[in-house]
Amino acid sequence: MPSDAKILIVDDHEDTLYALESALAPLGYRLARATSGDEALKQVLRGQVGLLLLDVRMPGVSGLDVVRYMRRVEQTQHIPVVLLTGFGTDQELVSTAFGLGVADLVMKPIDPWALRTKVRYLYDAHQRHRALEQEVRELRALIKEDPGAADHGPRPGLPHPDARVPPQRDIPAATSTTDRT
């Protein structure tokens, strides 16, 4: 699915960024990178991010802080986020992450096959959602241009796919023989 949206990979370690880019390259999506939470927020706010792969623990602004901010801003609140952690998961992290609406929490080192599957699904679902939102906006604009368009009355029925089938007529219900007793 060609799109102008990119996948933003955020990690403070260059080797992790390279590994993630290498794992995702076969998908053919546009990839971008950031090495800090601040840099990630700037790119997300500029727009055109369709998915965020985000390290949890980074100096300065953490991955969770980035997600907290994104969820408060209308233009970024629906972008899918996959959090990455190399320090293990504890119940507090899991609870906080999913409470913020992240799509998944993945342990490092990452299995490239599993990552590609998750990313493909999440990215494509987000793109379909964006396309539907655009279609709804266009339809609403059409309705505003012609407000009487919705009031033209009932539409004629579609013909039966098999033209040989005669149209059905309203036939009064026959009285059955069991009702005559």
C-alpha cells in the first residue's frame, strides 16, 4: 500500500536503530529515525508518521513521556505505537503502556519476522483508518454542497442479479387447511 506516511524508529542506540531498519526494510515502507524523545515528538508533530517504534528508556524524554504527549494531541492520538524495551517488563510498565493505548510492548532483542508481521498489520490498519476518515470528510463536504441530496426519497430497488427471475408480487397469504377447523 503506497503511502506518504512513514514509520518512525526511535532509540538512543545507533546499533539498535540500524538493526530495526534492517529488519523492516523488506516491507518497503518509508522509514525515518530519531535518537531522542524530543526529536521523535518534533517529527510526529510535523505529521506523516503512520507508526512509531519507540524505545521505553531514553535519556531526557522517555518513550512513555512521548506517548503521554501524543495521546493528548488530536492529530497524533491515533498513531499506533510499539514500545521497545531491553530491561524486561514489570507489571507497572505493562499497565502504564497499555493504559496509554500502545499497540504492543516488545522485548529486545527483537525477532525480525515477528516485528515485520506486527508492523505490517498495525501500519496497514492505520492507513486504512486514515483513508476511511478522508472518505467521510469528502462525503460530508458533498452533503454540505447539496443539502437536499439526502431528501430525494427512497431509491429504486436494484434488479435481481438473474434477469430471468420475475419480480415478486404481493400475494395475500393463503389460508391453510389447518386453520379451517
